[in-house]
Amino acid sequence: MEKVAPAVVRVVTNKGMGSGIIIDKQGYVLTNNHVIEGSQSIKVVLADKHEYPAYVLGRDEIKDLVILKINAANLPVVTLGNSEKLTPGDEVIAIGYPLDLTGSATISRGIVSAFRIDNEIGLTYIQTDASINPGSSGGAIINSTGEVVGITVSTIRVSGGLPVEGMNFAIAIDSAKPIIPKLIAGESVLKPWVTYTDSLHGFEIQYPNTWVQVTFDVSKTPRYQGSVAFEGPGYVSGFVIINSDYHGTLSSRVDELTNPDAPWQVLFRMDLPWQGIYPASELTYLNTIRIIQPDSTIMEEGKRLIVIREGILYEVYASAPQSEYESYSSTIDAVINSFRLINDEP
């Protein structure tokens, strides 16, 4: 343990923190990608409290691994073992920095409960009852000889966010070994889809990683209290508009759905006119739309989703030029279908 602990580090970002392991004396740190995902700043804090700015060399978003680089030398390092030699019942130790506790790394003992294989992404996971908590992600699972045999990744949670006792997981080190040289060389594997989470308005939506998030000004449109937009190649786009001042009236009239002063104005030509007055509880409505953009001759076709929950109206759109709609229709459907309210889960 005296050999391993100095090479287990804190990974601190502007969004949170996790753990990591130093795998090379020249400053290569292995951790989980989700520990640093979406962060603007990263630093690594060694066991001796020295801090170093860190940057990403390469990441695999699908396998949830990343290599960070710090400008330091002669660092303590871990020894990577062989996870294939483990069998259920073998004792293991988890080491990391859970809950951002001050002081030294937390050490917990457990056994290998089982091995779980994810054939879709090509990873083997070690299931263990060694205690793992938020902040432990990216830390080490070590065997009886002090070798790293797994990278801590997650704990199982049930409805309400409560953890399932004694069911924690780590990426088997033999699954990670082939990836590490590629990440050190600067290679990256990105998720085909990006998840956007709006905690303020309580929703999530996914969009392809070839799309980029953009913003537009809703200050001239008091009806809307929040928005996010995404643009893809070929004028494909999608956006979510939040109306938290909704009072239960829906109308298909174009002049009630747009604002001529808004810089992002679009005109909605719905194939099925509809109108209704609904209680401020819940409604889901999906229809096909055709859009004429201002100052443009481009005609677009797409999908429009209306969701009303607890007095808040969510308007979700995704569209493409009409001439290319068939090429993008499956993507548009996937974007629309990915929308969910965070409080959908019981």
C-alpha cells in the first residue's frame, strides 16, 4: 500500500473532482473521462499536496478513459497488473479520494464478486463490494501484491439516487491496457451523441457530436424564459425553448408562435392545425412542421414536440432543408425522441 498510495491522485476540475493514477514518471495520469468531461480547467493534486495544471492528451468517451498530462518528472507510479488472473472471491482494495475529503486517500477492502462483460463497447468490468463513493471514479482497484487490476468507474443506484450496497464496478485493467498507448499518442474516440442537461429547467436532450451548441437571444421575447440550440452540417438544426410563464393555452396561429423582433424568428406551417386549452399538468404532442426562415428561401421540414409538465411548456424542434429531409429524418427522430424531463424517473 505504501507503494501505491503516492501514485493515486486527486483530479480537480471547475465542475467537480475525482481520482486518478500516475502510470508514468513523466506525468501521464489515467482516469475516467466522465471525471473531466465538459471542464474548462483541470489540475492534479498529488498525495504530497503538490498541484499541477493538467491537459488532455487523448480520451475515449465510449470506454470512459482519458490520459491527462502534467509537467512534472520523477513521479511515483503504479504497477499495472493482470486482471485476467483474478477470480471471484479474491481480495481487492479500492483506493481513491471520495467525497472530496481532506487528507490522505481513502482505502477500502472487498472481494471480486463477479466479472461483467459489455460486448457492445468491448469492456470487462470487475464487480466488487469494496466501498466506492462519488469522487472515487478514476481511482485504483489493487490486488494482494499491490498491482492495479481495475479503474474505479461507478456504483449502482436505484430510484431516488440511493446506492445499492455492495455493488460497485471498475474497468478491468486488461481492457484498458490496449487503449492507453493510443490515448498517450493523442488519439481520441468520441461518443456519437452528446447529452445536454439543463438542470435549471429540468430536461435532457441528445444531439450528434457533429452538431455544435449555439445560443440565441430571447431577451426580446418575454414569452420564453430559456432556450438552447444546436446546429449540424447541411443546415440541420434543433432547439428547445422553455416557457415557464405558460398558463394553459395553446394555439396554432403563426403570430402567436413567433415574434417578428426575435433574431432567430421562424414561421411554423403545421401540416395538422390544432388548438386547445389544457390544464397546467401534462401533455405531449408531436407533429410534422414546415418552416420558412426569414430572409431566406430555404424551406425546411422537421418535427415539433410539445411537452407540458407542472405549468412549464417545452417546445422541442429538429429540422433539415426539405430537399434533404429524407437523409436526416432518422437523426431528427432520434433527437426528438431523446428529449426527456429529468424528473421522469420516479
